[in-house]
Amino acid sequence: MTAPRTLGDWLAHCERLHPTSMDFTLERVQAVRARLDLRLRCPVITVGGTNGKGSTCAMIESIARHAGYRTALYQSPHLLHFEERGLVDGQMIDAAALLPHFAAVEAARGDLTLTYFEFTMLAILRAFAQIAPDLVVLEVGLGGRLDAVNAFDADCAVVTTIALDHTQLLGPDRESIGREKAGIFRAGRPAIVGDPEPPASLVEHAQAVGADLWLQTRDFGFHGDRQQWAWRGRAQRYSGLAYPALRGANQLLNASAALAALESLRDRLPVSAQAVRSGLARVELPGRFQIVPGQPVIVLDVAHNPQAAATLAVSLDQMGFYPRTFAVFGVMADKDVAGVIEPLRALVDAWHVCDLPLPRAARADDLAHALAAAAATDTASAVTAARSVSTHTTPAAALRAALEAADPTDRIVVFGSFHTVGGVLRDGLPRTAAPHVG
């Protein structure tokens, strides 16, 4: 094999390396990590959960950065550029800077094969170790117990909300999924549970391993009105807080867990009230109820399971009145498509469903059939609903069709897979009657 020379070459090599795209075990990653002598010599916060992981990571990182710390954030998947997976001080890591770390992982693995996720994560974290940040934040990819990120011990572990997703891999119910997510907890270290109604398995595992368990509403919590909110922890309180820059119905839950994580490490990483205010006010995370102003308004959201779709529906409902709502929707075939569609059916007037460029993606025709089946249960509106669905070969084509059909006062919501939102962002959002702000 010719040695890879560019980041694209290395990513293609990683895609071919392992016989399966997912192979849940920590043994290979731990072995290669040991050969690399890869250590993160600073506090590490690991964040898992079903929904809200990305937002919670972004808030922790933003607050710490505004407190003056050098930060490194590992997140996945990416929307547009692979380098989004590694942020240093809020900026994408340079592609050229990653190349020697890919080469180092390749040399260290020997005859071991690594999945794309495992290989690329090790390369990015090796780059982090060389940079020597003050804080590393790690977002779990899938599950927790056997996710590659869990090869690194967390000084503080956060689990956000637990919902049904990836049930074929993690288990059929919240108790099974909660047990898998709890695998990131460590003995004697803070275990922050952001879900206000966590599965018993999550709490029981934290107690069984001897973690320092922090529960939402018991050890920390929040309250607020439409203008401001307040937070309390075990020893710290913040009042008169402005709402986070990230929008959406559940962002205070995520912000509350983020503040608990930072409080739990306050002896090593103290943050001021001003850093909290600035960090929450300036946090950025594309694709999480991202409102793009213009005519019509475009909303981008990577909701791809029923709980996330229900939260998206609440957030859309809170936006105010729009004459019509158009949806651009694409998702993986292994998702609960009917469950994702259901919370939004009453809000969406026209659906533009799309194919995605992945073998495991649901076909647009299958999404159209799912919408027709759902409409068939509403006898009075079945014919109307069936006529409001159109299929497209790409997310960009679906968005163009929605824009052609929408009036300036309408809105368009692009949601589902990261590939759906990324697909409309790849070439830049179309310019419409009013200026868009990306």
C-alpha cells in the first residue's frame, strides 16, 4: 500500500481497515493506546447519553475557554469537515497537523485492525496530548461502556438524557440503555446525571462502582422564567442568567449538567460567574435547533430519534406563528422512523424526504411510505397528507424544492441525520429574499 499523504488518504485508509464499521470492544483501542503511551495529563470530562451530548460538551468547553483555560474538545460525528471532530480553543484542528498522529497510530497498531472511529479518535487525542490543554472534553460516540472513548478514564463523567435509540446494539428499553451509558462512570469520581428521571440501572451502576453520584434536582438543578434562569449546585449558585445561545426546549437541562460537571472539578478548574455567563452566551454548535434568519426562516436540527423529535416539535411550537411549515427529512434505516415522524406530523404541512449517500440510510421512498402509513390512521386527512409528500435524491435537492414551494412568511425545518443537515450546508444555504446568517 502506498503510504497515505493527505488527511483524505488517511480517512479512506481507515474506512478500509476493519471488516466492520462497528466492533464494540475496548481491547484493541486500549492496546494501541498503550503502545502509543498516550496519556491526557489534564482533567478529562466525558459526556454520554442519548440526546444533548453535543450541546453539553459545547457548553462545558465554552465556559472553560472563557475562564481562560486552553480547551480541547473531541466530538462526533461531524457535519461538514472531519476536522470538526477535534476543536482546540474552539477552532477546528488543522488537517496537516493531524497527519503525523495518523502515521503514529498506524505504526503502533501493528497487526491490530481498528475501526474508522477508533483509529481517528486515537489520532485526534494524540494531537490533543501534544498540545497539552488544561481541559479535554470527550463526547461518547455510541453507548458508553464499550465505546472507544471509554478507553480513557474520565475525571468527571456526564450522562445526559436517556431515550430509545440504537436499540439493536444497546438494548430494547431505557434500563438496558442506561446500564450501557453508565459504563463511563469511575470509582470515586463525579458521575453527573442530567436526566431528571434517570433509569434505575444508571443510578444503581454509579452506586455499585462507588462513583460520586450527582443527580439532577437532588444535587443540582435550575428554575427560570421567560427572561432569565438560575442554577444551584452543591456549593455554588448562579442567578439572573441569560438563556444559552443554543436554542431548544431542553437546553437548560444540558446547561444544568454542564455547570454541575464544572462545579465538581472546581478545585482543579475554578470558573468565575462571568465565565459562566460569557460561555453560555457565546456557545456555538451548528445543527442543534439552529435558526437561520431569512425569508423563509430555515431551522436545522439533527433530531433522529423519537425523544429528540418530540423536543424539536416543542421548540418549533414555541417559535410563534408561521402560515406553513415545510420539512426536509432524511434518516438512517435503523431508526424508529414512525416514532420520529409522529411528534411533527401536526406541525408539518409538506414533507420533502430525501435519500442519503450511505448504504444504511433509509430510502426516500421508504420514508414516503412511512408518512403515508401514519396518515392512514387519520382517516379524514389521509388523502391530503399523502399528497403533501415528495421524494428527492439529496438533501440539497429537497431543500431547493421546499424553497420553491414556500412563501417568505413560511418556515422550513431540515432535520434527521447529521448527513441531512450536513447535506444542505455543504454548498452553503441558498440565498433567499432576506439575508441568511450561517
